[in-house]
Amino acid sequence: MFVDAAVTSKLAEQALPLMPFLDDGEEFASYDRLEEWKEQRKKTGKGPDLGDPEKWSVRITAPLMPEIVDVGHEQVLAALGTVAFHDRDSSPWGQATQDLQEWLFLPDSVSGLERKPSDAAAVALLLAALYGDKGHLFLIEASRYLEPSRGEQ
């Protein structure tokens, strides 16, 4: 499975505002913004030196976590494996598993950046990045704030 850092950044960016009970502690510098700053610095020599956009991260204060946690590309990628690769009918992640499977196996002609997964799937990924396999226990709380996913309408 190959999903690049720009895609995992977009997933985190999609999910964060959907979970009012998570606090990112500071403004999330998205992959696009990091790329923009990198180009600006290359052209003008001015601006923040933020390193490689592939190493984006977002700081989150999450329930049951003793301290602020950094979530980045590797954690979201691992979460993608945690949520997506279950049997559709018996997944603890519910509809998010099906949504992510459909999104992961888009035809080559469709970019994962062009067609984003459902909000519920993006939230499931962030919860899995934070809590691993037990992240699905927070989905009930998160679902109060979400629109129904495509399969549930």
C-alpha cells in the first residue's frame, strides 16, 4: 500500500475540525502550507525553515493521553492499515472500513487527493493513529458530530 505524506496530511486536516473534543494545541501546518513555505524559502531565502514537508505532524491533546501527542505521516499510514484491512462485515470500525477500502482501491486514473474518503473514515484514521486498535471505542463519541457516511444515507 502506497499512500504519500500529502494524502495522510489531507486526512488529518479533514478529520481534525470534525472532533471538537480533540485540541491540536496550535494551528496545523498542512502539507500544502509546508510545501508553499519551502518554495518561498528556496526563491527568496526568507521564511521559516521547516524541513521536509514529508515529515509533517500535528500536535494533539487527546482524551486519556497524559501529554500532547505528535501525529504524522507514519502514524496515519499505520492507522490506515489498522482500520482498512478488516472484513467489511465484522470490522469494529464499522462503515469506515468499507469507505476506506473503496477509497484505497480507486482506479489509477483517480487521485486519492481528488476524491477524499468520508468524514467518518478520516475521523477513524485519526482515532486509530492516536489509540491504535482501541480507537474505535471513540467513534461513538465522534459520530455525534459527523454527517452519515455515503453507505449509511
